[in-house]
Amino acid sequence: MTDPKRVLLAMSGGVDSSVAGGLLRAQGHEVVGVTLHLWDAEGEAKVGRCCAPEDRRDARQSADALGIPHYVLDERQAFARDVVEPFVREYQAGRTPSPCVHCNRTVKLTYLFQVADRFGCSHVATGHYARVVRGPDGHALLRGRDRQKDQSYFLFGLDPKALSRLVFPLGEMVKDESRHAAREMGLPNADKPDSQELCFVPDGDIAGFIERRSGRAEAGEIVDEDGAVLGQHAGVAGFTVGQRRGLGLGGGPVRYVLRVLANENRVVVGPEGGLSGNEFEARDARWLNAPREDEFEAEVRIRYRHAPARARVRRTADGFSARFVEPQRAITPGQAAVVYRGEEVLGGGFIV
């Protein structure tokens, strides 16, 4: 944005979104801060960063330090409906969901554009480490300069038309630069730690959260690839492909979760070599810039911390299939698979 604009800034209470606001102000833009109230504090096991009252307080204090107005909007019902309940259902079905992807493409950014229109804001800004650039074929979503913090993976589900209104002030920065800028700006949350867990499951006890949320869990068997029973589990929810810890199998060889068979209420485990795979199918695809051809070469990420790997991608009616050049570890049903061509996010879907 070259000319001064009125910008709606999503403020989580963390340092990144606060610095984004400071950068926008320094560029001469009029900024309106908004924090979405997504989840209620119900004890240490049920609330975390981005959702706790102290995070809303931190956002307000940062807005005051920046000299911008700040509003808190209640989106708890939408968050429970569009993020938390699907999260529970996916785990109960033996899949490992990507709740941050669903949150960004439904509750957060979709709703923020509606709020921006009500507030007379032409653009929406966030503290994501990603970039939007304008090219000959329109706007494109690119990876952030900081490869350790790059969050483009979570944003493939955006409406392509929304890219022209999105602003990521931190896209060209690395985290250390953001921290330094926060201190230079005198922001009260300059040294606030980054969130590490899901905002609604901060203790990491996914199985416990799902049981509390759904009120049910059915015990079953842990078996090897030949079907021999090795142990028991208290419910398939919470197991994920590639998991090694918490299997409760005692001694013996190291085993990993290879498959979660929810219909049979079984968890299949085996040696690490059983985790390697070359191909998968994805559903519910969203394309920001789909190639004209149905089959093409690209790089694909199968989870957030996965380095994009070369693959042959073929588009289908509801999604796409991908075949990797080299085998990949732990291709996990439910996770987002995001397709890149170099720096650009082409689109993505969910592994089935």
C-alpha cells in the first residue's frame, strides 16, 4: 500500500500483530485494532494463548501504546462451530486435523473482511509471516522471508479475491527483527513468549480435551501390522500417524503409529520404515492460483514443519493427488497439504 489507507488490524495480544500495527502507523495508515474473543477461560487445561483474558488485555494495552482504537468482538459461537467441533470429529474419525487452517479460512479472516466493511476499512492486516505481491496475473500469496516462522501454509484456503485487500507487514521480516522493532516502539508485550500449542488445548492433552468435549471414549486394541494385539488404548482420539510416545506398550522395539482405524477402534503400530510413503489424495481443495494444466510439477508440504518436497500433482473434481519424487515420512490423514511453485502458494487441500 503506497497511499494512506484505513486498515483493520487483527490483534491477538501477541507481539507480532502489535508490531504490524506499529509498522502500519509508521507508514501513515489509519489503523483500527480488533481482537476476536474466540474461546473462554475455563482453567489451565482449557484455555491458552490468543484466547485468555490476559491476551485481550495485552492487545488493548498495545493498541493504547500505538494510539489506535481497539475493539473486542465475540466470535465464540462461530469458533466452536467451525473449528472446535470439526476438530473433535476429525480425531474421533482417526484423522489429525489442521484447526489453524480452518480457523483462518472461516472464523478469522472471512469474518474480519466483513468487519472491515462495517468499519469502513479498505484493507485487513495481520501479524502472519507471509507475503502478498501483485503480479501480471493478479495478486499472489508467497512464503514469508523467515523460513522458521513462515505461515503461508495456514493461509491457502483464502478467497483469491481477498488477497488484494490483505496486508502482512511482517512478511519481509524475521522474528528477531520483529522483537527488536517491538522494543523500539515501546510495546508492552515486546518480550511476550510465542504461543506453542493449540489455543484451546494449551496443555497438549488432545485426548483429554476431546473426552471432556464429547463425553465419550471407547477403549480398543493396539495391534501390529499382522493384527497381533500388543496392548490397549483408551480411545483412538488423540493418536496421530508418526506418534512414538504415549503408546503404553512397555519394553520391546520402538514402534510408531502407522494407521488409526477408527471404524475398528484399533491403532496399528510398527517400525519407523512403515511411515514412508510416496503418494496421497487430498479433498476439499482451494486454489489461489491453479495452473491451467490438470497435471503439473510442484512442491508440496504435508504439515507445517515439513520442508516442501517435489511432487507430481494431478487435480481432481474435489481435490488433487500427489506423488512425491522421494518418499516422505508420516503422510497423515486430516492434515493440510499445501502446493507451492517456488515461493508462491498455488492452493491446498486435506489429506484423505
